[in-house]
Amino acid sequence: MESAEYHHALALLEWQVELGVLDGVQDTPVNRYEVPATVEKPKKPAAPAAMPVGNVAPPKVDAVAEAERAAAGAQTLEALRDAMAQFPHCELKKGARNLVFSDGIPGAPVMLVGEAPGRDEDREGRPFVGRAGQLLDKMLGAIDMGRTRADAPVYITNVLPWRPPQNRDPRPEEIAMMRPFLMRHIALAKPKVLVIVGNWSCQALLAKRGITRLRGTWTRVGDLPALPMFHPAYLLRSPEFKREAWADLLSLKAKLREGMQ
């Protein structure tokens, strides 16, 4: 029969094991403050494993610089249109039906720069063909000009060649991205005067906004005289400003008569 002392000692041992005491008492005491004769140098951490090639993030693309290179390489309007069609960095392209490049007669003395295509323009692939375009044609006709008139033609394009979703306003990064194409377009079309149609066109060409303040005052884009005007879509919403628009058209006609000096 086992004694009570045995069970008491066993209970104390099990209690110590539960506390984590795994080493028995040695014959000689251990000096925990004694400095060992040799100190093992810490091992250097292992270098991180190389990331698989397939997971490496591609370098960020400078879309504006890519647009500048693509635009500079175009020597004709047809080549510029192809360069814009192949440009992969503008997200608007993915949601648009057509590239809206231009309308009218290339080489015309007057070049109008609108903002962006709408639904009708996206469907037909030409700028200013909806209600605003019909009003624009009437406005130009009032001063004996038109996009198909051989005696007094105009040439028309937009800042953005693709329709923004739900006809929202162009974004600053979209304007900056497509501006090199616009400037090359102007250089290749060789107009004698620019008409800047709308607020966002002023932002692209003049780095200014506030069409009610800018309209009617001649300025310059590079070496070209330029006239900011209300967008026809704005006039459809606010017909009370048609008087100012008529004054701007007369100013344009007078400038052409003077020889664009």
C-alpha cells in the first residue's frame, strides 16, 4: 500500500510540470550572471524570396508623354487619326462607339474646337451633328460660313475624340492626355483663326475657364488668333445669351475680313 507522502510528492511534481518546470535540481548551482567565454554571433536574417516574375507590377505609364510621342509622329491628318485610334491609354475609348475626329474641310481658314462628342456624335462619328450641331450650322450660316461651303468653309474638331459616359464633363487628366493630339491636329490643319467653343475647350487651349468672362475677347493660341464663344448646347439651355453669341459671330466675320491681323 502506497504511503500518503508518496501521493503528496507526486501531486507536487505534477503541479510543477503544469507550471512549466521541466528541469530537475542540479548538484551545483547555476550562475545566471556569468558571461560565457564565447558569444555566438546572431545570424543574419534570410533574404526575402524573390517575387515571381508573373506578380511584378508593370511600370506606371506616362500617358501624356506617350500621347506626345504618338502625336509628333503623325505627319498627316490621316496618320493623326490612326494614331489616336490606336492610342491605348484613354479609358473613354472603351465605352465609345466611334472615334470622332473632325468634320468640314481641312485647310479651312477657321477651325472650331468643341469639347467632347455627345450621343449623336458618338453614333455618327462626326462632331456637332445633334441639336447643338444644328444650331451651330445656323449660326455659321448667318455669317455666310459652313462646314461644306467651298467659298467660306470651316473645319471642326473636339478636345476629346471619344464620348464621356452619360455626357459628363471631361476630366482634367483626360484633357491633359488628349491635348497633344489636339495641338498636332491644329498644326496639321493649318487654320488662320481658332474659335474655342465652350468652357472645357478654353481649359484645354487657354488653361482658363469661365466662358461668360472669356467669350468675345480675342486672344492667342500659339501664333493663332483665337476667339472663345458660348457652346451651342449652352445657348439651347440659355437662349437669352444668343445676343452675345451673335456679337461674337460678327467679330469673327470682321476678323476674317481684316485678314486675321
